[in-house]
Amino acid sequence: MRRVQIITDSCSDLTPELMERYGIDYAQMNTVYEGKTAPADLAWANEDAHRFYDIMRRGGRITTTQVPVEEYNRVFRKYLDDGCDIVYIGCSLKQSGSVNTASVLAKKLMQEYPEATIHCINSLRASIGEGMLAIEAAKFAANGASADETAEYIKGRRNEVLEFTAVHTLDYLKRAGRVKASSAFFGNLLGVKPIVIADADGEQAAYKKVKGRSASLNEIINLLNEHIIGSQDQTIYLIHADCHPEELLRVKERIQKEIPCKNIHVSYIGPIIGASIGPDAIALLAFGDEVTFRIGEKRS
């Protein structure tokens, strides 16, 4: 049976260490600042992340691009030439059109490589939520699953990825077109800190509002604790947009106290998602209850 290569993109926020551990590769998107385009490299040092988010704190506007077709062509051919099948897990289509670009190219490449299988999957998630699915795909394929089997497995797990994010404001997400204008309104009320989730369709949804930063951090921990399943066998992902180390430590210590888990992974929100969500965001992610909430639906 052909080897299955898992590929993701810059939105996945996987660290180089995680990609090396699980044999995952990624296709790079780009950031644009002051007319200069740069690859969205996930090998971020602390100073890189701090410099990036400080630009935004000073009012600078960083925009992003999809994965160029030439980049997909480079990465896909690398593994097709090595005799691999490919499962590409891309950013939610509600946040990037990259999966569509990859799908068009995949059809052409499968004509050129008729023995190969390429699956391009809309993860319904972004950031490390997308990365979590890539890790699960890599583990599943490593146990002998085919590309077809791996793709079906991951499609069935997409809405098991929980994502609870505390942000200072929804202005960055609104500006980037990641939340609807109506959703952004309560994020501008004095002292209100929105809690953002990924809904069942992969849309960024302003799920609830909390008064104050401390309360918003407590709330994402409470939400994770309420909805996580089998926490003791899981890694909980604590990702952030250049937050203060003491604040991160407080969140981590409370998780350790209240949610038994195998490990807590702390890392940065990378350049693509960071450009949309803004500095000082903190998100908690793990697998749990199926996400059924959709924007516009009333919560019970």
C-alpha cells in the first residue's frame, strides 16, 4: 500500500517540533505589510511573534493571502514524485479559499499521476484546531490506514474539535471579514470581552460576552471543562497572540488544577490567524462534544 503523506497549511499553527514528530508538511500562505509580501513561516521565535503583534498594537495593518497554486504544486509534487498519496487538511473555507485552490490542482495532478490519490479536506477549523486534525490524520495513517480511510476518519472528527477564544475586541476579525459586522457590535461595548468559537460550519462566531479580561479567561476554561471528553487522554492546546507569560501561567495552572489531561501544549497563534484575530488573544482547544451551534441560532 502507498504511503500517506499528511499536508496542512500556514493556518494550522503547528510548531516545527510537532510537524517533525508526526511527519507533517505544510504549504505556506503569505503575509503582506506595507506592500511587502513574506512567507507565513511557522518557525516563529519569541522575538518574531513579539515584533509581529507589536506592529498591530501600534495600529499597523497586516493582511494575508491564500496558498499560491505554485506552492501547492511544489509541495504536492514533492510527495507524488516519492510515490505517496496525499491527504491535505486545509483551513476552514469560511476563513480561506485555499482548499478550493488545492482541490482544482489535485484533480489535474491525479490525471498526471493516475496511480495517486489526493484528498483536500475543509477542516472547518483554523489555527491549532486544523493542526490537531492533521496530527490525528498522521497517527491514523501511521497505523496502516489508506488515504481514503484517513480522509473519511478526519471528516468525521472535524466538529469534535472545540475552540474557545478570549479576545480583547472583535475589530480585527471584523476587518478581516472573519465575523459578520453584526457580531462585532458587542465586542465594542465598554469592558466587554467576547468569547469566539468555530461553529459547526467553520464560521468564526461571537458565542457570548463576558465583562473583563479575567472573567473571559475563566470562561474559556469553564467552557472547555464543560465540553471536553476523555480529558485524561488528551493534550490541551493553549495558544496565544503574544500574551504576557504570567497570564499564560495562570491559565495553565488553573487547567492543571481543574481539568486532568495528559499534557498542555503552549504555543503561539501564527501569522495568518494572528493577522485576523489581533494581539493578546488566548484560545483553548481540545476534542470533545460535537459542535452543533451555528451563527444565527438561538442558544438554549
